[in-house]
Amino acid sequence: MNIPFYLIAALTVLGGSAAVLLKNTVHCALALTIAFAGLAVLFLQLDAQFAGFAQILVYIGAVAILVVFAILLTRGSETPKDGVFSHTWLAGLAVAAAVFSVLGWAVLQSVPGLPYTPAAAPIVTVNDIGKALMGRYVLPLEIVAVLLTAALIGAVIVAMHEKEGTK
């Protein structure tokens, strides 16, 4: 472990925490973008170039920007006047603690004595993945592009109907 890893990890955790704790929805979306960027840099630091660049292109370049546009177009950026926390936050905290304890118990009960033999690293380059995306998997790639475009158009239509209703 080195100092850049700790800095990037801290940036990622702070971005994720800010995305959960901030009251302004636009600020939450931008903090989520920072968390996505931190994860992408961590992938790149682990020599997982495809995962890192896919994180940048898909999550930062498409999902986070789409979320920001949707928030801005639908006027969802106003802070609620009665606060952002639910009245049943204690029940949510209890459910989260129960899920965490069940997952922790499952990890602790796993068999540690199994022999570990690391699998050979696959010899796949980014060029091979690009050829597969533009060849065999071009239809799913295009479907994702159409889905994101339809979501953005839907946000614009919702925003237009809100503006017509206020006149």
C-alpha cells in the first residue's frame, strides 16, 4: 500500500459519503461523480485498464451526467423543507445492521482451509475487448445507447409538462 492509494481511497470514500449526506440533490449527484472517478482511478492503479476506462465512459460520462441532467430538468434539486431524513430512520438503521451482521457472519463462517490456487491470468487485451464490442456485442452496446437517450428525452418531456402545468 502506498500514499497515492490512500489518497484516492479517501477521495472515493469522501465522495460517496457526501453523496449520501448532502441535502442538495445536485451536490449529491456531483459527489457521486467524484466517487465514480475515484473508483476509476483505483481500477487504473490496479492495472485493470478496461474496467477503469469503462468506469469513466459509462458511469462518469453517461450515468452521472444523465442523473445531473435529469435532476436539473425536473427541478428535483430543491431541498425539501421538512428535511431529507425519513421519520423511520431508526428502522432503516436496524435493517442495515441486521444485513451487515448476516453478511459478516457468512464471511466468518466460510471455510478458510480450502486450498487456494490462483487461476492463470487471461491474455485479453483492450484491443480484443474493443473488437468484441464492435463485432459480437454491438447490439447490446447500441441498446444501452438508445436506453440512455430515451431516458434523457423522458426527462425533457417531464420537465416540459411541469412548466406547462405551472402557467
